[in-house]
Amino acid sequence: MSQPIVDGQPEGAVLDAPRPAGADARDQAAPRLLGADAAEQSAPRILGAEAAEQSTPRLPSPGDDGREGLMAGVVDEIGSMMVEAKRTIAAAASRFDPDVPPTAFYVLRYVMKHQPCSAVDIVKAMAMDKSAVSRQVTLLREAGFVDVVPDTADGRVMLLRSTSRADDRMLEVRHENRAVFRTHVEGWTDAELDEFAGWLRRFNTPAG
């Protein structure tokens, strides 16, 4: 049975409306989207670089005003000094004896300054592990730079002393180190050196 014809088309048929060609056709046929402005307003607000920087905590820097900025400058300079000191110690240890690592050199310097001393003294003063101190002391003893002697107050306790070989080598290294440090203060007056030494002593003395 044929469908009824209405206005030249089968009844119930969907009439094809004229469609524009090209890009306009795609735009009109696609679902309507929010415009750029509306989308931006509905999207989550993202902090800009300046706002993010302000919301992120930061450490004071030498360029800041006030005491915190001054302290930041001091901390930076001390950090640079520590790096230079570490490099100087490593070079001094190598000059002292190529087979003596910097850690053992630190231990030997402590022994020479506080002798006679015990391994426990070194552990406490240098915040080192007991096994690490034992290894460094053994190395120094085998190299002939440290001797073990009994404590005069308690013969059961063994103390450490530097040997004459270590004393002679350390004297040479200290002369070489002073030559290196002299390059850092070339042109300073005696008064400036004395003042600088005083500031260092004050800084190295805990408050209170």
C-alpha cells in the first residue's frame, strides 16, 4: 500500500531543510558551545605567576630589607666559606699524604689539638659514628701517624697521640695552608686582620 502524498512528499517524511555549505554548515550543524568569554568565566581560576609566588613561602634573601636580609647575606657568605674550607682541607690532606683521606685528616687534626684523647672524645666532638672513627684511627696507626698510649690515670683506658712523623708533616702542610690563605687577605692591614679574627672568634663562641 502506498503512503499518502502531501505537498508532493510522502506523509510523515522529514523534510530536508536547505543547509549552508562549507564552514558555515559545520558551525550551524554542530551543538552550540559556550563562547570563549563564557568558558573562561566557568573554568577554574588559575593563579598567575605573581600570585603563586606570593602564596609560596620562601626563605629570606640578601636583597631583602631589614635584619632578615642581613642574616641571609651572612648565611650565604658562611656557606661559600665552608665550601672553600672543604676544598682547602681536601687539598691539605692530599699534600699531607695521598693515602690519607680528608676524614682521617680531620681526625688527626683533632688528635693533635687535644692529645692525648680517646676515640670516644673524637666521636662526641666530631659527631661521627664509632665504627667510622675506629676505621680512621686504624688507618692513621698503620700509616705511622698515631700511637696508642695508656691513660696515666687509668691504665685500662687507651689514648691517642700523634707521632713525630705526623707532627713534622703537619707543620709543613700548615705553612702551605697559610700561604694559600694569604692570597685571600692580600692587601689587608694588620688592623683589618685583627678585627676579622675577632669577629670570627665571636661568631665561633656560642651565645650565652
